[in-house]
Amino acid sequence: MYQVHLVKIVGEIEFIRKIVCLCNIEAMTDVTVYAITPNYFGELIKNDLKLNNLLLDVFAERIINTASRASYQQLYTIEHSLGKLLELQSKQEIAMSKEDMASYLGVTVRSLNRAFKSLSE
């Protein structure tokens, strides 16, 4: 098996906008996390062109992902999206709570339960 190294940056929006945390993150697998102080991060933003370019790339990627997901959600039913999510979970061998699944799909738990019921019929 090989290792995959993904870099995820979290908390930068809250720092830049000076707002409280927008969301919580829970690792579903083992991860390595590096944290830096707000003061040091502020200095890096002011002085590090590479970090600024990385942040711009991260923001652009998020906008693309959000737009793609929004258009996908408008094109397909919840049942279709749920089926794809269940397929992905099976392939990745991960489990998600109904609350997490509903959040990922952008629906309420009640709507998710109806979709589960519809899939089982």
C-alpha cells in the first residue's frame, strides 16, 4: 500500500475574516495535523508569496467544488446522490452517521430518511 499526502488548510477564512469557527472537522482516518499561531499565520500572509498563491489556489478549488456540487444537486435527485455516496462509502470502506451524510448531501436528516426509504422500496 502507498501513502497519500494531501494538504488541507483549515481556519484560514476565519482568520482572514476575523470570525469564529465556521465548522468542525472530524478525521475519519489517521492524519497528521500541523497548527500555527494566528500571529505567525498573519506574518506569513503578509510576507510569503508562496503561501498567498497556495491560499488563492485553495480558494479557487473550493469555489469550483461548491459550484460543481450545487449544479449536481440541482440535476440529480437525493436518491441518486445517496446511491453514489453509499457506493463511495463501500469502496472507501468508511462509515458515516446519517447526520454527516445529510450534511454532505446538503439535505435534512428527514429528507435523507425518505431517500433511504425510497431506495429500499
